Amino acid sequence: MGCQAPAAPVHAHLLTPRQQDEARYRILEVMPVFDDYARHSRRHIRVFSLTPAAYSGDR
């Protein structure tokens, strides 16, 4: 099972720890196992916010 969307240009913004806390409910909506993954990996998981970038024609 997979979901392949067409590629689109985006801008990525690394969330601060506070922003990540504020986005927590949305993170868990799309990845319910996030906390388990972070705990088992024993590291801080960097989370990015993606916004569409301007797109001009074919690549």
C-alpha cells in the first residue's frame, strides 16, 4: 500500500521545539507511531513544515 503524489516544489521550514509541540496533534494524525519511533530511535526527530513554492512550467 502506498500513496504517490506528483512531485511539487516546496519550501521546507524546520520547526522549533515549541512549534513542534504546537503541531503535535497534526503530527500524530499523519504518523500515529511518531512517539514510539522517537523513543525507539533514542534521538530527537526533526520535523519540517512544507509550503508550496512557486512553480514555473515543466522541469
